[in-house]
Amino acid sequence: MIYRKTLIPFFFALLFTFTVVSCKTSDSTKSRLAAEKTESAEIKEIEKEYEEGLKNHQKMQSKETQKMMKKAKKRNKKLLKHRKISWFKRVFDSD
């Protein structure tokens, strides 16, 4: 009988703490999601500014330089294509 009198309030207190803690974690999750959303928006804005700056840089160059830059970009793309690791090594190689 003594155990029953002490265990019932203990279980109610335990149940109360679990419900309060679970409610608090949902608030932190919401704030974390909001922070991630604003951070991703800032990253997109920075990337957009970078792309605009790159385009402006290319437009300021002479026609010959623009042709050389375009040719170098194509050549680099071809070279990187062959350096790519095969899918078999990426999937099954543990190194």
C-alpha cells in the first residue's frame, strides 16, 4: 500500500515531465527549420550575386579573350569527364 501511494504521484510527475519536454522540442524544431530556411535563402542570394559578377566579368573582356575563355571551359569540361571515377569503384570500393 505504501508503494502504491508513492508510485502514483511519481508516475504522474514523470508523465508530466515527458509531455513538457516533448512540447519544448517541437518549438526548437520550428526555430531550427526557420533558421535553415533563412540560411538557404541567403546562400541562394550569394550564389546569384556571384553568377552575375562572373557574367559581368566575362562581358568586360575583349572578343578574343571571350573566345579563349569559352574554349578553355569546353576543354576543361572534356578533361574532367574522363577523370571521373567509375560507378563500380564509387559503389564497391571502400577506400
